[in-house]
Amino acid sequence: MLHDEIRKLKNLYHLFTAIAANIWYDFPSRRLKIVGVTGTDGKTTTAHLIYHILKSSGKKVSLVSTVYAQVGDEEYDTGLHTTTPHSFVVQRLLKKSLDAGDEYFVLETTSHALDQNRVFGVEFACSVITNITHEHLDYHKTYDNYLRTKALLLLHSDVAIVNKDDQSFEQLREYFSHKGKKLLTYSLKGDADFTFNYKKAYCANMSDYNNYNVLAAYSVCRTLGVSEPDIIKALRSFQLPKGRLDVVYDGDFKVIVDFAHTPNSIEQLLRGLRESVQNGRLIHVFGAAGLRDALKRPMMGRESGAYADVVVITEEDYRSEDPEKISEQIARGLEEKSLKKIEESKLSTESRKTYAIILNREAAIK
């Protein structure tokens, strides 16, 4: 209870700070077309796709994502990696974008930022939800709370776009029907406001699991008036953001770095890689952050165990939590998929359906 009261006070502080930031910078979002992107997975890639398409089609546009900010001709290392900036930073970057002569601004928006009022006062022209799956329940407590927090972005947007194929769709549709707000939909299965033959815009550096990110970006950009030929042309030159399906070594074996850290994103990533690794072995090295949603850890293990031949559990920013405990929670999911634990010394080129716990990340990667 005390924790909830403290959180309410913090959110009130963020609200007053956001109001002050809007006034200080003279409400810059009123003179820009702001595109909001949220979702459990895919929001960073989708934000970068929208930015690239708009820029490639001749629009003046800036971007703030959890990877970096590109405002005018300047790039800023946000150092955020997981969240949307403080409200004064958001408003300052919006003002810089306006001063640079931009018409559009793409803002990746997290559920924490929405709940904490960090984007209060930002007037969104168009917003999209990529998907809503299990994540951040340590903060939001329930999936329904998490979904309603994500929905706040669309509630305050002129145009609201959602993924009709996602598990969240029916709840979102019911929620917004009571609010009297129309939703636009996209789907790979048809019968939606936006469908797209993504194979026409095949991107050599993108995996099939990015199809929904492409479709989300397509839907937003069509809403903003970009033609389909211009979108297809832009997609062919798109490069994924750093840390998203990032091939860091491609020799006699391949090493890929990816941000996947939820059950859904791990499933999407490994399922796609499994299809491309027919004769070799798929080795998955990962961990889970400390003092974060513990319920997802065995779920992550189950998804990893369903597709990987060998899994190495390692530490990932365990904070003050016991990394061995975190690893054991992940391991429970692996064992549900019949993976057997072996010692580090017994890992070999022949190992299959096995896992090891190597807490030292450098040693785990080697």
C-alpha cells in the first residue's frame, strides 16, 4: 500500500513537471504532427521504420526512440534503452524539431511513460499499438492495467491504429467502444483497414517476425498520406536499429544480438531463426533483469527451450536480486521443455536439448 501511495505522488510530480515543460517550451507538439508508437514488442523497430519511410519520402521528421534521438541533423545518445525520456527532455526535443523546420515527430512511448504522465500535453496526430503481451506486471500488477495504460496513447491521439491479429485486440475494441473512439486496424490475415503484401518490399536484413512491424509502419504512413510505392521504395533501404537482429559475426558460424526480452519476442525471434537453422545448432544465450517481472522468467525459459538446441543462462543486470535465483526461475521453463542441465565443462559441439548456467556473461558468450 505504501508503495502505491509513493507511486501516486511520483506520478503527480511528473504531471506537474510535464505541465511546466509544455508551458516553458510553448506547447511545441501543437505545431508538429506527432506519431506515437507503443507496444510490448516491436515498438523500437516500428518507430524507426516510420521515421525512415517519412524521411525517404521527402518529409521533414525527427525521432526519439529508446536507442537514440535524431532531431534535425543532430543525433543524441539518449542512454535510455528501455524508456521514454523525462517530460522536459521530450518537450526540449520537440522544440528543437520545430525549430529545425520539421513537420513530423516520431515518439516511441513506453507504458511507464504513459502511466507517469511523462508525455502529458503531447498532442498526437496518429498512434499505433504493435501488440500487448506479458510484460511489466511487476509495475502494472495485472494485464488489464497494463493494457489500459497502453491504451492511453490511443485515447489522446487523433488517429488510433491497432493490430487486429494480436491477443489484445478484442479487449482494446471493447474498451474504446465504451469511449466512443474509432479504431483503425491492420492485419496480415485480411479483413482490416490496412493489409499489405510485405513480400513486394522484401528487406534482405529483416526476418519474417518483423512483418507486423512493417505492417504497423505501413498503416501509419498511409494514414499520413505516403503513397504505397514510396513506402515500398523506403523499405528496401531500411536498416534495423542496433541490437535488433544485429549480425555481429558471420563466418563459419553466425552470432546475432537481439533485444528480445519477453516471452513473445523470444518466441518470435527463435521461431524465425529455427526455420533458417536446419542442419546446425541454435544456441541461445540470455538472462532476465533483476527486480522486474519475475512471472515471465519461466515463460521465457519455455519459449527458449521450444526452439533452441542449447541454452546458456547468464546474468542480465540483476540489480540487488540473487542472479542464481533468477537463473533457476528461467531453468524451470527450460526443464518443462525437457532440456537437461549440464555443467559448463560438458558443453560441446555435440550438445543438444541441454542447458547450462554460466553467470559470468563474458564466459557465457565465449
